[in-house]
Amino acid sequence: MQRISTNMPNDDMQYYARLRESQLNNIQNQIASQNRIQQLRDDPAAAAHATRYASYLNRLHRYSENIEYAQNRHRESEVYMQETVNILQRVRELALQGANGTYTQEDQRAMAAEVNQLLNQLVQTGNARGADGTMLFAGDRTQSEPFRAIEGRIAGFDEPVITNVQYLGTIHQNQTEVADGAFVPLNFVGNSVFWAEKQQVYASADATNYVVQQDTAIRVDDADIQLRAGDNIYSIIAKVNDAGVAVRARLDPVSSSLVMETTSAHQLWLEDAEDGSVLRDLGILSDGTDRPPGNIASSARTFGGSMFDMMISLRDQLAGGEVIDIGGRGVAGISTALDNVLGRLGTLGSLDERLQLAYERTETDIPVITARYSNEVDVDMTQAITELKMLEYTHRAALGAAARVIQPTLLDFLR
């Protein structure tokens, strides 16, 4: 039972009037924003679904942009890698001509001069920048040139020429996410793309009785290999070979020293942990503070070089008229360099195909997820306008009824 007092009808009228005004305001906001969920409590389940869809949509748009950027970056790299192929093909032609033995000394010097100019161009290609000004072949050290040319004087040339090319980049690649948990590289490692042969490093120290003194680690290429106190040389070799990198370790049967060699054409990248000295103790690395790859011990024997080394060697052989060496090591070195860069181009093509498939899938998912999001949050305009008109009609009717029901006040008698 409800007690009726003088103010009760007025209070009830104000309560229900404000309730309808709140409903009117809510439906007007829905129509204005075209979103039926103004607050989470309006539809908690739909709001949860919509939040997930909106988050996924944002990621899909980000992935689409990342894929387009990666494709553009790869196309830039492909142009310079194709230029490298063209340079090496021309150098190989010169090597085959120089190995013929029918050319004069002057002819071979002219060939050497052309190889030298192509070498200069190859260094510029290795130091190529993308459209955004960052290096394409420096690993993740993209703000500085990855290759430094060392010049000197040699017989057959009147001015200084390149005698060595050092790699100053890193072996780490910048990556971008193209799907949930899926990453692709944006740039490439110069001491892999511009390498020619498999590299071997022979230490000078006898490793037969070597034992690790404390728990430490070594870095081989991009893998951290944990070593335990008491590990002997055979345990170290086994751990390196099981690390999943393109590097093999073995014991030299003649000198009993450690041998590190790559299984694909690239430059070795070796480091000791900050608190360790295993590779230094074994005679692989120097005792200095040089960073890789310039930290190989001077006493270690190193074999296998870059395509720059192959071109420098061929140029010097042509300048010196060394026909036998030109037809042997000269042609072979350029051929292995050409095979390597062609293989890298094939890898790049496969990566581009993967990116294209990822882009197509992303562009297909975006409208599907957008439709699902719309189903959860979009307002039905016909229903909303009908509801708005009904609320306006009932609100006016209620106000009119309230004006007639509420009793007159003293002011009504004083008019």
C-alpha cells in the first residue's frame, strides 16, 4: 500500500518525466553516433565482442601497412641485388676473357681497370640506402654505412685502389609483424648477401686438454650457446653443432686445434660472453676489444672471402698477367659469389610471395571483421527513429496529463 500525500503525485511525475528524458537523450545519442552501445552496461556481451573486433581491426590495418612497407623495402633491395648480379656477370666475362691467354699485357691491364671500376660500384651498391635514408644491407645498424673500403697502392695502377673492404654492420635484421606472431625481415645482412665462399677459421692453440673453468656462454652467429664448468672441447663442439646455426665446429686432426666453419656462404660472427674467454683461450678470437667480425685472432688462419675479396684478387691477377690463377681461382671465386647472390635473390622472391599472400589474407579479413563489428554496435536507424517518436509522443502526453492531475496552487487563485 502506498501512502498518498500532497507532494507524492508531483514527485512521481518528476521522476517519470526525468526517466523519459534520459531515455530520449540515450536514443538521440545513439542516432547521432550511429552506435547503439553508449555505455558498457547497455549490452555487456556485445560490448565485449565489439572491443575484441575493434582491437583486431586495428591490428589488421597495422599489418596491412607493415606488409606494404616491407614489400617496398624488399623491392628496393632487389634492385641493388640485381645490380650486383649484373656487375658479377660482367666481371665473370672479363675473367673468362683474361684466362684465354690470347690477350696482351695491355689488354689485361685494361680488363683490370674495368674490374676496379666495377669494384668501386659494388662498394657503393653495398652501401645503398632506402627511400627513407636507412641502409639496406647493414643489419639493424641502419644509420651508418656497412662497408668501409681500404685503399692502397698496387703495381699496375697509378693511383690508390681498394685493397680491402671491411664489414661494419651487424648480423641482426630489423623485422616487422605481418600477422599475429609472424615477423619478416625488413633489411638484409651485408656479410651474407655480399659474401662469396664458406668461411673457415683454424685456431692455433692445441685444444685437446681444454676444459671450461666456469659457467659462461659464447655467441656463434645469432645463437647464444651456454657452456658449463667442466665442459671439454668435445662438449663445446657438440653444443655448437646442435645450436641450429649455419656453422660447424670440429677438431683439426693435424694440429688438434678448434676449427669453425660456415655451412653456407657468409662471414663468421663469433663472440665471448662478457664474463668469459673460451674462444679467446682456444685461439679463435683476439684479446682486444674489437667487435665482430674484426675480432678474429691474428694467429688464427682464415679462409673464404667476400665477393669484394674475389674481385680484388681477380683485378690484381689481371694486372699482373697471372693467366693460370685467373682461369682457376679467379673464375671460381666470381662464380661462387654470383651463385650466392642469386640464391639470396631467390630467397627474396619467396619472401615477397609470402608477403603478397599475407596482404591478400589481411585485405580479405578486414571487411569480414568490420561487418562483425557493425553487427554488434551499429544502431538500427528505423527502429531508433520509431522509438524516438514514441518516446516524444508519450513524454508530451505525460506532461499534459500531469498538468491536469496536479492540484492548483495558491498562485492559481491569486491570478
